[in-house]
Amino acid sequence: MSQFFQAWQKRKEALQSKALEQYSVESMESVSDVTLTTNVEENIQLIEAQFGKCDDLVVRRFQTKSKAQAAIVFIDGMVDRNVISDFIIRYMTTPDITYHDPATNELDLTDKLRQIVRNILSGCAVLIIDGCRNAYLNNTRGWDRRSVEEPQTESVVRGPRDGFCETLCVNSALIRFRLKDPNLRVRHMVVGERTQTDIYVMYIDGIAYPPIVEEVIARIESVHVDSVLESGYIEQMIQDRRWSPFPQIQNTERPDKVVANLLEGKVGILVDGTPFGLIAPAVFSQFYQSPEDYYERFYIATLIRFIRIISISIALMLPSLYIAFSAFHPEMIPSRLVIAMAAGRSTVPFPSLVEALFMELAIEILREASVRLPGPIGPTIGIVGALVVGEAAVTAGLVSPVMVIIVAVTTIGSFASPSYSAAIAIRMLRFPVMILAGMFGLYGIMLFLIVILIHLSSLKSFGVPYMSPLSPLNLNGMKDLFIRVPHHLFKTRPMMFHVQDKIRIREEDNPK
Amino acid sequence: MNRREGHGWHQTLSMWQQICLITSTLIGVGVLTLPRTTSSKLFEAGWIAPLIGSAGAFVSLWLIVKLSKRYPGETFIEYSHKVWGSARRPWVGKVFSLPWICTYLVYLYFSTAVVSRVFGEVVVTSVLLQTPLEVILITMFLLVLFLCMHEVEVVARVNELLFPFIILPLLFIAIASFQKAEFGNLLPINHVSMRSTAEGVYEGIYSYSGFEIMFVFFAYANQNTNKELAGFYSLLIAALLYMLIVVAGISVFGYEELQRVTWPTLELVKSTQVPGFILERLESAFLAVWVSAVFTTVANAYYAVVYSLRQLFRKGIRFQRVVAFVLLVPLFFFSRIPQNITEVFKLASLLGLSSLVINLLFPVVYWVAILIRDMVTRREGRNVDG
């Protein structure tokens, strides 16, 4: 059955990518062979014909100092107007300036219409001069961009406050700024037949394992899709197991995190138009590790890691443990507590599974609503929902007071994971565990945990087992798994990513 | 979109993975009855049985290791052809190896049925009183089926991850129950004869079997690791844990009382009280965690069966998945054949006997065959030389 489904899926994908290629070939084919003429007006007509009736295409005609007709073509809003007026038009028209070319920082000459159209679309100003077959492609890109701000989803107490923004070149500069290593390689790729999204694949030559880098590039190349609006598109299309609930590629808004991961031999992927960069390969420890762990002293970093692990376990299992204990194993709860719990539950008309599902559903609705609500109202709704509705539900006898505590602790626990997309996986898996706990008690919980463990063991991210360094066990990697040893003990990079340059601290450079 | 599976370096089993595989297969439902079975013939000195039993198991495991070293990277299924056949007539090897392979597979197959039945009985009688036995069996089999969908390296990794869930509860129970221990129960020490020692070891033999899955899994061990040492450590870990449990059982209950409880280890758990601990009556929690120990025993053996069949018919992972599913249906009915717990225990001890045969007879016979072959080929070689 699954075989059939896979074949069907493959055929569908093949047809789609074929159609897309066909489209892009058709749309660009008519353009590609055409070259410019020496007549300005003809050339303008050629370019305008490509854009059809497009009102944001600006054509500015003027006369150069040598009395030749010229025109500059660009798209309104994507260019820096000052650059065009001061360094192109003024340079070309003022007789005092003896310099012949426009004074922009990137200048290219071409007579291929296809290349010209591409460049206009990405924010270049194209200068055409009468009698000259080649057009000047000036890099005048400059649109309003969000400034570098503190990342919203991954805030830290101690650590850099800058996060990625939507502009690719700014993001790659944020990484370069921290990693002044000439071995940092950046590969430029374009994905999306219609969106033509720029993608940077970054890695450190000499540290990253070349097969992993090649695999990342090959998988991105094999993505045929009409649009890439966010790095999530790339992430979901190149990860190893597309049906798994667990993220096999890490995403982050923090340049310092990308740099740290590049130094561990991983590959960073930056996508234009989104502040979320990707890091591949990813392993399970992304669920509870934060860059802050390395900035603070190692005692507290280790302690906080354990707290995060506990809170993730709570987020996954606390409601189901409550169900199992109250419905199947009440003998395990201390007798005084069981009396109190029974008293609380005496008015509740549902079995504990229904009670828990009902409350978890309510809290999920609350959570989603408070994310969508405009800024100042969000927290208010949270308080109203949690306090007022919870209190009222207990008073009305719909749920037991213990259940309210459990739901609250579970929700708080799921926020303690530093990675949002990892926490979603835990949040989702909570519901099947609850149902199994309602069916088989603790036995059901254990069954589900084993299922998850089998699945996690079978996962690989670009050839790296997902549960490494725990399984396959790697003692060197254990230094940075649950505990975080002091920095001077990190003498080597983690081995599980098959790093080339293994040494992090050279002994001879550090005389005692 | 075509994609390659990573960059396909071959993952072999590390030494730690081998230890986890062997130990977690050994430790299964046998532990739940071990204090009773060993002390039934050995009385106060029941704790000797695991040590002697494991020593015997090591001899057998050592022979298996030697076999796999002789044919590196090959499973029992693959090298059986070579042991029994000649280079000129390959069909001879295929025909003559078939009875051995079949016996091995049938033994493993039935052992999974018995183990899952025993576990089902424990769960149904002590924790989930209203749940039918069939439901426990089916859920356990579905779990096993899910593992059999994957490749060997996944099995090794799952064992590695579940290993602490198997070791820690046993250690916890053994150590926590020492606060109620009366060590006088262990005395006198040298009281039993050689004959009853042998009988006592035999009674618990079921607990030391399970390492025969390594007939298959040693083929995937990393060639640079010391397999003998892996076998030694894993049996040592198992033996020490068994000994601790038996000592705890005898010293808490005394051997006379032990004979009257069906699941002595579970009784130990029930009597355990940890001061300051939130939860009481830990047997439900213990059995829940114990699912992992039983799962590794059942799943590893069943995986060995399914994987061997896949190799025997030279098929791929799809065949393995189909076979894993198809074979579970009769397994479910086989595991329901015994009418009551006494019959289950009888079957279990029968299985212990056959494990003795498989584990000792098979390696010995194979080695004898290999040695004879070597002698014959050497003589032939001398004849050719003149």
C-alpha cells in the first residue's frame, strides 16, 4: 500500500516539476535569445514588452554629456533613488565629470534581454545608451528593510541581542561579522520558478564534512517548486523523513547560533525574505539546548538543561500520567492525596481522559488565540482565560482542581523548550499519549514512549543519526549532551558530524 | 524528487551496542521468577546459580563469537551454507544447513511467543486486572512489528536507548529492598551438593538464554571491536544483576516463602518503600518500565527470525516487513495455547532445555564440522602437492 502511495507521490512530483520547468522554459525562452539593438527606443520597447502593462516600471529618458539619447529603467521602490540621481544620471549628464561610466559599486555590461529582465526584477537600474549595444546593469538595490532587532522567538538573558532580518545580504553579513574566517564558504542558489528566491548555503571549508555539504546542495538543487516564501518551504522539502513529526533541520533567528553550529561542522542555509535561517544536520539535543548555555557559567548551564529536559517530559507526559494514575493505578498515589483528589473529582461527570482532553483542548485554543490577538490584548485574554475560566470550571464542577494545576504546569513546561518548532512536536504528541494512557494506563504510556524511541532511532538527518551522541553512544559527545562541561575541556569538536579539523583548543597554544 | 539516503557510510555495531543488545535480550521475563526458580533446588545459596549459569553461557557465546570471526560479516544463515556445503556442489550446503537453520528459527519464534505470554500473564494478573490477555499480546506484537519495519542499525540503537530503562529499575529494586533484608536468610553458604547446584542452575537456565540472537547480529558488529569482551561484559552485567535480585529475594523473604509466590521479583517491588518518595506501591510503575525489558527480549528474537528469513530468501526490506506481519498472526495463536500459568511455566522450562541444546550443541557441532573440513582440505592440498 505504502509502495503504491510512494509511486503515486513520485509520479505526481515528477509531473509537477516537469510542468514547472516547462513553464519557466516557455516564459524565459522567448526572452533568452533576444539581444539589444543600438537604438534606445527599440530597446525600451523590448523591455517594456516583457513587463506588459506594468505601472511600477520607471523609464527615465535623458541626454548624456556627449549628446546621446539614454534611458534608465528600474522598478519603483526596489532601488535607491539617490544612487540613481546622484551617481548615474548626474555622472552621465554633467560635462565637468570626465568619468564615462556610472559610479555605482557593482557594474555589469550585457546585451542579453533575459539577463536584463532578471536584474531589473531584483532591483537593478539598467542604463541604455543610444549607439551602444550593451546595457549597463547598476546595482542600486535598496528597499526599505527592517532593521536588525532582537529575535522574538529565541530571547536570551545573556548573549547578543541581534537577530536575522528579512534581507539575505544583511543576514550573511551578521554571520561574517562574527566569523572572520576566509574558509567560510557561501554558495548562492536560486530556488522557486516564480519567486526566484536567493539562498545562501554556508559552511566552513576544512571543518564541515564535504559529503554532508554536497548532500545539502544536491537536495536544494532538486527542489522544484514555484515559490519559496519562507525557509520552512526548503526545510520541509529537503529533510530526510517528510512524514515525521520531529524537525530534522533546526531553524534559528540568531546569527550567533548559526556561527556556533558552523564551527561544529554543520551547514547553514539562509533564505532571502525570512529571518529564519536553517541548520543541518540537526540532532535531538536541539530540543533543550540554547546558545545561552555556552555564555553562562557551566554549573547553571547544566542545571538549566536538566530543568528543560524535565519540563519537556512534563509537557509530554504529565496529563497522561494523571489519567493513568487516577483511572488505573490509584493505589500508587499516597492515601491522603488520593482522598483529596477523589473529593475534587467527585462532582466531575466525565472520566479523567475526557476531562484531560477537554482541558488540554481549551488551553490550546487559548494559546492560539493569544498568539493571534493584537499585542496589548493577548496577555489579558491569557489571564482571563486561564484564571477566570479555570476557576469557574472548577466551581461549576466540570473539572477537578488538580486537573487545572496539571494543565497549567504542562503548558508552562512546553514553553521552556528553547526551540519553538521542536516544542510543537512535543505539544502534538501529548494527545496520542493521553489516549493510550486512557486505554492502558502506565502500560500505554510506556508503549507510546517505545514507539517514539524506535522512530527517533530510525531518524537520520543528512546521514547523522538523530539520537546521537546518545545512540550510537559517543563519550566525547556526552560532554555537551546533558551536562555542559567547562569550555577548557572542549578540546575537540563533536565527532558525530564527521568534522575535518577536529581540534578546538591546541595544547601548545595554551601554556600552563 | 530523487534523494540519496544521506551519504551512506555503513553503520556497524559498536561494542557498547553489542553489550546492550546481548544484555537487554538476556534480561526479560526470567527475572520476575528468578529468585523462586534458583532457590527451589539451591535453597539459601540460590544466588550462585546466575554466576554458574552465566559462566556456562559465556562458553557458548565464546564459540558463537569464534564462528562469526571465522566468517566475518556473515550471519548464521549465510555461513551455514559454507559450513555444510562444498565449493563444487553448493546445493549440498543448502540442503544440509536447512535443518539447523529451521531448528534455530523455530526455537526463536516459539521463545518470543512464550516470553510475550508470560509478560501478558504478569500484566493481567497484577496491574491491568480488567484488560483481556489478548489486548496485551496484540499491543506488544504491534510494537514488535513496528521495530521489524526498520533496519538492523535501528534495532541496535533502540536497545542502546532502552538499556538504562532495563538496568536502573532492577538496581533500584535490589538496593532499595536491602533495608528489609535479613542476611541470616542467606546462611549457611556451603550446604548444597554438586547435584542440586546443577539442578538449580538448570531451573533458571531460561534466564541466561537469549544471546543466541547474536548468531545473526554479530555479523554487523564492527570488525575492530573485541566481540569476546563484549560478550563477557554483557553476561557479567546480567549475572551481577541477577545475583543482586536473587540475594535480595532470599534475604527479604527467605527461600521457603519464595516458593509460594508466583512472581517473587514483583513481590520485592511491592514490599519496597522508599522514605520520602511520593509514590507508593511501585509494582505498576515497575511493570510499566519493565515493558521495555520484555520488548527488547521479544523484539530482538523476533527480529532475528524475520531478518534470517529475509536473508534465507535473499530479499529486501519489503519482504522483511511483510513476513514480520504475516508471522505475527500464528504467533498470537501460539502464545494463547497454554491454558493456565502452570502450563506456561512448563513450556518456559521446556524452552530452557531447548535453549541449552541450541546454545551449546549448535556452536560445538558447527566447530566440529569446520575442523573436519579443515583437516580434509589440508589433506587434499597435500595430495595435490604430491
